[in-house]
Amino acid sequence: MSQHQLIVKKYQLASMNLKSLSFTSEFNIGVFFQNHMQPLIIIGCWFLLVLLMLWAKHYQKKYRWLYKTSLTIVVLLSLFSLGIWVYQENLFNISDKTRHISMVREQVRFNKKIRADNTSVGTIQKMVMREAQTEQRLKKQGFVSIPSQGILLPIYNDAYSTVGLNAGANYANRSQNDPEGDKIPIMGQGNYGLAAHNFNDGRTGFSSLQESTNHNAPYYVKGQLNKSSWLNGKYILLANNKGIYRYSIVGQTTVSEDDTAILNDSQTPKLTIVSCLFPSVQYRIVTHAKLVQVDTWNHASRHDVNQFNLKIRVTNAHASWYNPGIEEGANGDAGGTKP
């Protein structure tokens, strides 16, 4: 088996299957290009430049300018290649730190815009429930917002298909006790399961729920599945046509891809979010949250309502290299308000 096939096989381990937690579909050619082809192209250019430099050096007097130019380009390209590699591998947590800075800046921009915005609660409610995927036969359930992680995703009704996961988050209801998913989950009641892609970029889908991009730790270390408390106390908001549901994160656990017991129904209202672990895609990061408050749209705080103002807030459902599409937030059609 070639190295390319091995890489494709690794990401196909995360392909959807009807009775498991394999919620991340085929990250094969797209991920291969994103994480491997770009550095290879740079290395190829670097190799050609070295050959050119050696040739120019052989005729140093006649092509001195070409030799110096090639040498400069090789040095710059080497530094650029090193930078890309360090970022993609998240060495020294550089991509984590970059992500945090980006989130802070985005929050500052949002706060400035929201102060000047007068969009009504009713309009925001309609944007949240707008059917944006009718051609894909998906049914809008609402939205999920995790402000601390820069997450704002539409929720649809099919976590068990590529089409559903490519559109955003989806409810996940095929549990150990209900393998066919006959019971439709209801926000604010029982165990509400959600699933979305982890794109391993710290920003798209549920990627930012992983503590450190492209690092198994602390979830999987030396063959042991572990827990994480790094998001404890952060809040999650779900919204549907009835109102807004506030949950508080109580911890994260790690399970194998075939562990569906985490989606079993519960008497206590809670939220269970499932996404892949990278690079060990055969495991799942499970984010647990408890319900703390339920409000109708008219009684919810303006702060919570504003988290779903799609004219101001950006959504993060799509990656251009894998599942290109029109975002539903301000970076797309703004809840249907843009032509």
C-alpha cells in the first residue's frame, strides 16, 4: 500500500457508518492536499531552485546574479516551508495561540457592530429557523452557539450522512438503547446529542472543542483514554423556534468510535456533543453540558439573542478545501438578508 493510500485510509476510518459515532466523513483527498501536498510542492520548488543555484554556481562569473537570486529564494522558501510545517503540526502550540488571537479580534469586531445594530428579536428568530438546505432535503432544527470557541453552526436532522455533516451540526440520536434513532431529540429535554466535523483547523465545525489542534493529548495519551476540564464552566446556547437553551459545560471525555451509549436518553436534561479526535480519528471527543436555563425569544437576554444575529455573527460550517458552500452568517448570506 502506497503512502498516499495509507493517508487516505487513515481518514476513511472516520467515514460515516449507521450505528457508530463515526461522524466525520471522508477527509481523504482534501485533507491529503491540505496537510501534505502543500509542503511537498514547496519542497519540490526548493529542490528545483537548488539545482538552478548549482548550475549558476558552475558558471559563477557569467551568472553571478542568478546564483545570488536563487540562493536568496532558497533561503526564503526554506523559512516559509518551516513556518508552514510548524503551524500545521502545531509545534509549540503556535496554531492554538494564533487561533486565540483571532477569536479575540473577532469578538471585538462583533461587539462594535452589535452596538450599532437594531435587528429585532423576531427577525433573528426567523433567520435561525430559515430553511437553507431544502435542496439537500435537510430539516432545520435551529442553531448552536459556543461564543468562547467562536462556534456558530446551524443544526440539521441528519448526523448520519455526508450531506448533513457538510451543512453544519446535526442532532445525533442513534444510541445504544435506540440504534435506529426512532426517537427525535428535543432541545431542553433528555439527552440532546449533537455532531459535527472536526476539521483539525481550530475554527471550522466543532474543531475548536479540541484542546490543542493536531495533538491527541490530553484526550489520548500512551494508549489511555482521558478526560479534559479545559472548557468547564463555558456556556453553550441552543436556539430553535421556541426559544434559547443555555447549557454549561461540565467536562469532556474520550470514547471509541463505536461507543453509542453516550447518546442514551436521560431523565436529566443535558447536551452531548460528539466530534473526532485528531490525529487519532478512531476516537471521539465528547463534550458534556448540563441545562441551566430556558427562555422564550421574548424573555431571553439581549446578549443571548445577539449570539444568533446572523447579520453580524459569522458561521463556521464550511471549509473551502473540503465542503465549500454558502455560510448562513455574516460571512455568507447573513440569514437570507443578502441577495
